[in-house]
Amino acid sequence: MHLYQDYLAEIEDRKAAGLHPKPIDGAELLAEIIAQIKDPSNEHRKQSLDFLIYNTLPGTTSAAGEKAAFLEEIILGKSVVEEISPAFAFELLSHMKGGASIQTLLNLALGEDAEIAKQAAEVLKTQVYLYDADTARLKAAYEAGNPVAKEILESYAAAEFFTKLPDVPEEVQVVTYIAAEGDISTDLLSPGNQAHSRSDRELHGKCLINAEAQETIKALQKLHPDKSVMLIAEKGTMGVGSSRMSGVNNVALWTGKQASKYVPFVNIFPVVAGTNGISPIFLTTVSVTGGIGLDLKNWVKKTDAEGKVVKDANGEPILEQAYSVETGTVLTINTKEKKLYGDGKVLADVSSAFTPQKLEFIKAGGSYAIVFGKKLQTFAAETLGIEAPVVFAPAKEVSNPGQGLTAVEKIFNRNAVGVTPGLTLHAGSDVRVKVNIVGSQDTTGLMTSQELEAMAATIISPTVDAAYQSGCHTASVWDKKAQANIPKLMSFMQRFGLITARDPKDGYHAMTDVIHKVLNDITVDDWDIIIGGDSHTRMSKGVAFGADSGTVALALATGEATMPIPQSVKVTFKGTLKPYMDFRDVVHSTQAQMLKKFGENVFQGRIIEVHIGTLPADQAFTFTDWTAEMKAKASICISQPETLIESLEIAKNRIQIMIDKGMDNEGQVLQGLIDKADKRIAEIRSGEKPPLAPDANAKYHAEMVVDLDIIDEPMIADPDVDNEDVSKRYTHDVIRGLSYYEGSKSVDLGFVGSCMVHKGDLKIVAKMLKNLEEAQGKVEFNAPLVVAAPTYNIIDELKAEGDWAILEKYSGFEFDDNAPKTAARTEYQNMMYLERPGCNLCMGNQEKAEKGDTVMATSTRLFQGRVVEDSERKKGESLLSSTPVVVLSAVLGRTPSLNEYKAAVEGIDLTAFAPPVKELVAAS
């Protein structure tokens, strides 16, 4: 019984940290626990009973298999446990939801004991997580004339697993807690530097906001035991930056309701809100837990007597408070009227939070149950040969006769499942769609594997073209936590059917390439839908949506996702880009020009349809990647035929490299992608199926033309850490020209890396160093420069072309895959560091700048504490800019003047861009 003794020792260690026993997921440990339960004289028997009943994870964990088998023994009378009657055993099986518990229930329901079969059938009628093997057993039994199977199928066809659930409460009472002013990054709810603990829900819950916030939440709960605490982003948007399932889990852990008293630390029904609503990607995650996300609109723009917006001295709109939501305010959410009440008065219309679909998610305790329930109802009705009754809210189908289609509308129409045949769908429709490519990353992957276990999935859906498990978020530091977690994750995902960055058996060299870059390569059709466990899942081919770990699990298990067709904003270009400007400056200027034109962010929650035309996928990715910071739902690149073919040929070569490494699996998934790319290239060349393009008469929410002529200096996204208005800090909307800093702002660290850079950026670094040596005789850094290529392919190509040798010459450190760092670097010398491919500083859980530093980076993250934490002397700043600005800032130790910048990039091929010569629309 050594495993049990080890478990008791672990419990004592956790107790010292204020933690409860860790939930049990291993069969060997539970087998010891069951043996102790069966022994009436065992000193650990009572405690073992508690562990079995209350602390064993359900689903497809090996522990769940042991538990289900033991409960089956009790029901059949093969084991007698005084504390667990057969009726209680059935109740425990009902809370296990899927996997082994379904197999046990089917064994009993289809068995020879009529009374037991009847009880098992009643439990099965409440379950929805059935897979092909389970439904096949039911179908075979029904066709053999089994009356119990017929009864179960009739219940499924009527969707009694849903209709018999309690209705959503008409009124939900909440007490407010303002988590922060301004946009709230999901880093506040689940910091990136605590990613290693995400799969340990109770431990990870301790990183929600801070200890003071947690005490305030507990105090509010004590004062208002009958109310839910509602977390609020005052004067901002809740949940920007990423989906962060762990963030929603943390909020639910502190403020939600326990999903089952027999499953520890899994809570549902959190309530979150923001003055400007909830970030779209985060709102999807809230729905996974059956939660509520409100758009408060409690601050509005002040207008004058003529109705014009009043602005302050900086040209910013002045906001007025429509109503107060200060911490401790009691409010009532009426889910029937879809109104928010305070002191008996209507404060806001919150109907967007209570669409028919979202009400179903709340009723079912989460969106997964609805997805699986719909599939189960369809199966049952087809097996019985009847038409399924209308139980669920029908897919919202919006069709506007005579109106053309945007690019995203075309993709959704091609991939829609279960919609009215022949009907053309437009934005606003809410439908199920087939998912082609799925990506899981390594800091959320452990949670994704847990979600797959919880929904009893054992193998990837055969309708998914390819899925990839990355290793980029833990690439920089191979510490004890990574060594313990990542091989286990890779083993699980490889068995499930994914292509994995690491081979659990070390059969090929680990690939720590940035996940979005890999997904961009393995997407080989511009009509594809991609789901990835990272907010920057935004491809330059197809349409990609960043998602929480649970939605990724759902896509892997079912090959589907359910979502509305978003509205689109069309972005085109005019003018000529100056030779000393980089495409990164076009990206930042697009955001600045948009805010100036519209006065508000029209990109938020919508698709940015960017008519990139001439830019291949690698370079175009710089734009699509940044759309996460623009708060867009996703983005789509409209390319010219020859450009798309070039991108697909590059993708084919990179997929072949993965095959040559030995990364393909038995199903030859990677070879299938090459075949698919060849087919797509042939379609484009023959004219059979041109590149994706909108119709000329498509309808957009807004259209804008980016003027390249006015981009005359590098553009920098500034966190504006000292803005007097707290709500204006740490947004991505403060875009400033280089001259704003007058060449005098100190820079403590430069970082060239993350998903925003491509091969050309590394060539720019090499060329700048070479030029500096020719001009000055040597290169000296006045600030450290960290360089991390996003992929190994780029390094191999740079080696072949001679650029890597230049980088090696000037570096003071170069990564060694045979001896990766086991501790994060937090102190730097004034030299260049060539780091391992991966996310590096951008992640916040790996390398870190020194506290209080000013960092100039090509990255995407400027949130407080992400790349750099505050010190006692000053706030940490993460400014975001192009590669040449970063390199020059590190060399100088300060921001360069515009003249210094122009001189430094003279003769260097920056990421050139020219608008398409003709409008990119589909032929009529």
C-alpha cells in the first residue's frame, strides 16, 4: 500500500500550503483505496471511503475505471459496502458523466436482471457523453428487440436529459466586485507565470488577482450568502488577451457553484461583466461553464446640447457614469426580461447575454452538454426512424436574399452542419461548423487532456484533417515542472491522435516551434476553419479562432464547434509604403487609423477581412496575429492566386520536414495535408476554384482604407503606464510614432521573437549587426538583446544562407538543445542572447525581464506583469515595435531618433508591402 502512504504524505505537504487533498486520477492508487474499503478492520477505511466518493476524478481517467467497476460489483451484490447501497452506487455513477461509467451503466441496463436494468436505464437517460461504441451497443440491443434499449432511445429522442433539468432561475441576485479599472487581461485571473499549476485547480485558484481580492470576495460572500459575486472590468472589457479556461475556472472556483458534490474543484455558473462587455474569445469560455457575461454600458460618452461627443484636452471622449457598480452593490439580473435591475430600476438591457442558445448553456451547466445532447438526440431519432421533436433552440439562420457573402460567410456556409439545405447564411446566424485543423498548446494542454477525460473522449474525431500539440510555451526553460508535465501531456495527445511536438519515446528531435506558426503551415486550404488553444490562433489562410482548453477538447472529440457567424470589417490599402518602413508599422498604423476614423474600436468582436493580396502567409501572419490585440474575433487574408500558391508551396515543404523528422502517425495525417495542398494548388491554377474572396455585393459592418502614404515613421504600441486615467493603461490602443520619444527614452532590454516575427526579421537583425560593424568597427550593446526564432525551420534556412553565422558571431549566449536551461533567466548582461525557438519572454511563465525594466519588443503582450513586473523604483513597461526599432534600441540603450533609425536601416530589405493592383472580389 505504498501509493496510499505516498498520497497521505502529499496530503500533509498540501495541508501546509492550505490545500485539500489532490483529486485522484490514477487506477493504482484507487485500487489500494478500494482494497482498504473492502477490509472492515483497516485503519484507513473511513478516509478511503471519502476519497472514493468525493475525491476521484470522473470520465476516462484510469481511476474512474476502477471506481465504475467497483460500483458495478456493489450493484450486482458481488461486493457489500454498508456505506454504499446499490441505490447510492447508481447515484455516484450518474455523477461520473461518461467513459467507464457509461460502459458500466450499459452493462447493467442491457443485463438480465430486470430490476437492475430498470434502475440503470433511469440513470442512463440523464447522461449525454456517449460515443460511437456506446451508441452502437444501444442500437444493436434495440435492433435485437431489447425493450430497455428502446426505452432509453425514446428518452434520448425526446431529449429528456435536457427537458427534465430545472429551468434557469428568473432572477439571479449578484453583489458586485470591481476587479480592476480598464481592460482586464485574463492574466489577472490566471497569470501566465503560474501556467504550470493550471491542471491542479485548487492550487491554481490561489493566483486569482491577489490575496487581498480573494479576501474581499470571501467577505462579500459572507455578507451576501444568497448572492453570486459578479467580477467587473470597470471602464473596460473583461477577459482580453486570451480565452484562458483556467481564468474562468478560477473565477468559478471563487464565485460559482459546485457542479457536483462528488467531483472536487469543478465549479460552474460564474458571473462576469465589463463596462464594454466581455472579450469574444473569453465569452466563449464563460459559456463552457454555463456562466453569464454581461455588457454593462455603465459609462457612456458625454455629449453636448447638439449631441456631439465632448472630448478632453487629449482628444479622448469624456465618459459619464450612467449608474454605479462600485464593489458591494447589490443588483438583480432578470433572465426572463433580460434586464439588469438596481433598487427596482432598470439599469441596462442585457439581452445579448441571454440568447436562446446561451440560456440552454446555463440550464445544462455548460455548452458541452448541449453539443453532445444534440448529437445524441439526432442519433436516437434516426435509430428509431422518427423525426426528432424540436427541443433545443433552432440554429439561428439569418439569410438576406440578394446580398452577397463576405469571406467568413463563405467559409461558414461551406462548413455548416445541420442547417436548412440550400439556405445561404449571413452574419448573425448561429450554427454548428466542421473544424478542419485543431491546435493545443502546452500550458493549456494538460487542461485540454482533463477536459477530454471528463467528456469521456478517447480518440480524435475522424473528420478533423489534422491536430497538433505544441511545446512552445515551455520551450525556454526545461525545469522540473515542465519535465514532469510535458512528457505526460505529449504521451496522452499522441495516443489520442495528435501530431506532437515531442515524441514521448524520443524518436525525433523535439520541436518547440511557436504553435501559431505550425498551425499556419499545416492549414493548407483557404476555406478551412481552425480552432486553437491560444488567442493568437489567427491564420493567414482560412479563418482561425482562439479558444479555451475545453472548446479545443470539444473540437478534437467531435470535429465540430458551435458559434455565430461574425460581422466583418473590410480593410484595404492605398498609397506607397516608404522603403524605410516595416510591415509591422502598417499593422500598428491600421489600428491607429481605425480609431481615428471611427472614434471607437469597430474591430472588436468582428472579423477583420484584410485584403493583403501580395504578401505571402509568413509575412501576412504579422497582421493576422496582431488582430488579437485589436480585439477582433478573428481575421481573414484575401490573397492573389500566385501569392496563395507560393504560401501553400512553403507550407508543403515545412510539412515534409516534419514527416522527414518522423513526426507523422499511423494515419499519415501529415502526408494527407500535403496531398490536400497539392489538390488546392491544382484548383487555383486551373481556375476550378480561385482563392477565397468576398462577393462584390457583400455587406460589411464597416470598411476602411489604410493610407500607406501617411506612415512616415515607426509606430510603437505603448502601455502608457503613467496615464492618469487608470482605465487607459495597458491597452493596445495607444499607438505612438517614434519621434514622440525624442530619442531619449531609456530601454533596458530588447526582444526579437514570438509569433510576430518571421524569417525576414532574423535576416534584418543579421544585416543590422553587419552594417554596424562596418560603420563602427565593432558592435556594442548598451542593453541586452534577446533573439528567439519562432521555428527551427527558420534557423535551418538562416544557417544555409549564412545569416545564422553572423548572429552567432555577435551573441554572448546560444541555446543548446542537448542541455536546455532548467531555470528562468531574470538578469541580463548587455549582449545578445540567441534563445531556443518558442514563445520566450512573451509568455510570462518562462524568461522574464528584470523588474521595473523598460522593454522594447516585437512581441504582442504589454499587460502589466506579463513580460516585465513592476519594481519599487518604477513600473515595468513593455513597448511593442518592429524588429529594426528593437535592435537599434538595444544597441543604443534608448529609443533612436528618426534620423538614427533611417540611417540604420538604409540598404536593408524590410518587410516590403504593396497593395493589390486590383480589387480582390469573387468573379460574378
